[in-house]
Amino acid sequence: MDGSQLKQPVHSEKRGATQLIVMNRPEARNALDLEMRAALGDAVAAARDDAEVKVVVITGANGAFCAGGDLKSLTEEQRPIYADRERIRRLHRWFRELVNLEKPVIAAVDGPAFGAGLNLALACDFVLCSTSARFCAVFGRIGLAPDLGGYFLLPRIVGLQKAKELVFSTREVTPEEAVDLNIAYAVHAPETLLDEALALAARFENASTEALGIAKNVLNRSFNLDYDTLSELESAAQAIVMRTDYFREAVGRFINKKPLKMQWPNKGGR
């Protein structure tokens, strides 16, 4: 998508039942300034509340996903220490909504996903990246600690020791290594990346939003809970989704030997 055609810091549009959210500060490689953070929060809330939206795709304009926080805006003024604390806390008010959004979320990462941009990608359920993508927990290069959910997301995806190595070294991760580390789901050419992300999103458009949403809700908590608690959540989740129209229709289709709405191409799991 040509970011020069868009004026707002975040562009959001529907593609069928998919909400496409495009970060659009190409002159700053889509770094997160205050205006973009607020706009992302609004876009996530709108996708959450729109019953017609079944899937969300997040990407960046003009060959960059997100270069992280906008350092210029961070240093333009001196703030009291508690003001900086509150600035980060405000981030989590919408970022938590993104992490726990009860709809599939796909990141299409082209170019840099650095710092907060890395963690923004990790908040998504699937990360598709281009051959030009680079991932980096860059914070330590300028004497910062990780933010935007990095402490929660990164070790759960790559493991604790690897998370420490990536944070301590601040080295870049290539697309191929990103797949090996479970940061990325698949790698595509830059020119086909968005189409591939939208095609993946379309697979979920005929799925049960309720079933996927409640499964995601419980899976996101699975590292923090014991077996007994998870079994109780499992019982409640199954009882809820068995009352949905989608389940009743799917059972009818199965009994009558009709194709189910939810289909997944058998291409090695991808």
C-alpha cells in the first residue's frame, strides 16, 4: 500500500470481513508517536466492536512495519518521572485489547519490526513477513529496557534463554531465523506479502468467531494457570460455544454430509 496516498497516521479499511489496519508514518518508518498510538487504539477498539469484522490484518506503509518508538517525540520535552510511567501505562490500555482481541490478528511485516514494533508484531496471532523483514529487540542500543509487552510476549514465544539473548545482544533476526524461533509463521516476497496476509485472513472469515475468540482467550492464559483452572475454563468455554448458531448449523451439515464452512488448505499446515 502506498502510504503517500494516505493522510492519517493509521489507515483502517474493510476488505470483506477482514479489517486492514495500516500504520502510516513512512517518513519515520512508521515509528510510534503519540498520535499514531492513539489512532492504533481507536482502530483496535473499532475492530473489536464491529460484529462484521472477523479477522484483523496489521501492516505498515512503504516497506516498513514499525521502527519502534519515536525517539524525537520521546526527547522533545522533559517530563516528571511519573508522567513517563503513565505514558507507558496508557500504551497498555489499547495494547492489552490487541493481545486479547477475540478475533484472529495477522501481522504483515515488511522491513523493520524494531523495539516496540517487534512487540507489536508478537501481539498478533500470526506473523507473515517478507524476505526484506528484520526483527530486533533494539532497546538496549540506546539504554532502554523493553516495553510494549515485550517481557510477556517474547519469552513465551522463543523461550526465556533466547529472549535474554535477543534483548541483551540487540541483534537483528532474519526472516528465516524468525520462522525457526516461531516469531514468524511464513516468509513471502515483499510484493505478495499483503495479498498472502489477506488470503490467510480469508480462511477465518467462515469460522466461528465465538469459538476462535474463546479459544484464544484461554490459550493466552495457559502459561499462567494450573491444570485444574484450565480444565474449568475448558468446561465453561465448551458449554458456551455449544449454544451458538454456528455450532448447531455445523452439526447439521456434518450429519447431512454437507461441506463444513470452515476449511483449511492442506499445505503442510500452512
